Amino acid sequence: MAARRVGAGRSGLILDSFTRRVAQYGYDGTNFSDIAAELGISKGTIVHHYGTKDRLLASLHESYMRRRLAEAYLILNRLSSPSEQLAGLLFSFMLYHEHDRDATVAFQREISRLADQEAMSEGLRLRGEYLELVRGVLRKGMESGQFRQGDPKIQSLLVMGSAQWAWTWFDPAGPHTADEVGSSLVDMVLGGLLVRPGAVSGLADPDGAVLKVVRSCFSDAASPDERPETA
């Protein structure tokens, strides 16, 4: 699958190539020589733009999380209740594999490298911001009486942990679509959280309003003219 453009100009082309290669071969199987040959540039040009391979991975991390945050803020702004918001975020976890496949696989397969390194500090901050959005929705759901009481920190880590492994088994061209898998994820998570679980069928409906909103958010967040509200 072709990579979604993550930048403009030569630095963006370098990051695109790096992202595709990490998705396909992993970080260890990706090198500057192959990127340079693909793009018809020198290895020195890559070093000029990024310095080191770790810095390229950090740039992948940061650009990926900025896109995910832009989408998440739009989802939270456009869906009103905590149950709808959480359903929207859960759907988005699987739609990333359709919407931004190479970057999602590259990010998820190298997640263990994205910690405890100074070069990764901004990406870690952005990932923490995203995780706090999920926890905020969980807390609001409990405070409003929609969700059963629990520990938002543990719940968020369980949900995000399961999503991080999707690259190992989910194939957008396989027998199940991202919509179908997202629907199962919504059904499983919200079915356990909702005080009135009968509402889950509407939230998990792959033809329902929540998924339509999520898709519109993905489209709008990809537009350079769209700026999500963060208040």
C-alpha cells in the first residue's frame, strides 16, 4: 500500500521512504543506502536533513502522533457523549491501518524503541497527550454514570495495548475490514464498560453515525486548512 505523504519537499520524501521501509523490513532492516538509491540522492543528503537513523525514527514517531491527535481532537469535538467519544476512538484504532497503513505498522512494530531515548522525548510527550485524552473520556463516562467505575489508567493501557498488536495480524486486504474489526472492538470494550450495555449495538454499528463521524474527522484532519480545536 502506498504511504500517505507525511511531509513536503525532500525531507518529506526521505521520511516517506523510511516509513515504508520500516513498515516492511523493520528498523534494523532499513538503511540510508537503500533510501538514497530509491530517491536518487546521496546518503549525505539524508544526514543533512535528519542526522541519524534514530532521529528519523523520532520524526516518524512525532509526525504520526500529531496526525493521530489532530483526528482525536476532532472526534471528541464532534461526538458529544463519553460513550460515543470512546466508540469513535476505538474505531479509529483500526481505521489507522486503512487510512495510514505504512506509518501505523512502522510505529507499532518499533514501539519498544520509542522509549527512554532523548531523541524520542517529543514523541513520548505526544503519545502521553493521546493517552490522557482516552483516560479523560473514561473518567467523564464514570462521572456521568454511563460507565461502570474502574481505574482509567489500567483500562486505557489495556485498550491501547491490544491496539498496538494489530499490525501483527490485521490485513486491510484480508477477510475482515477495518470497519468490522473496529465494530468488534467497540462491542467488546463498551460492552464491558457501559452501565446499560444495550446501547452498545448502536455505537458499534459499522453503518452507524459514530463511524461516519470518525471518517469525516479523518478526512478533515488530513486537510491543511483544518485545525482541530483543543479547548
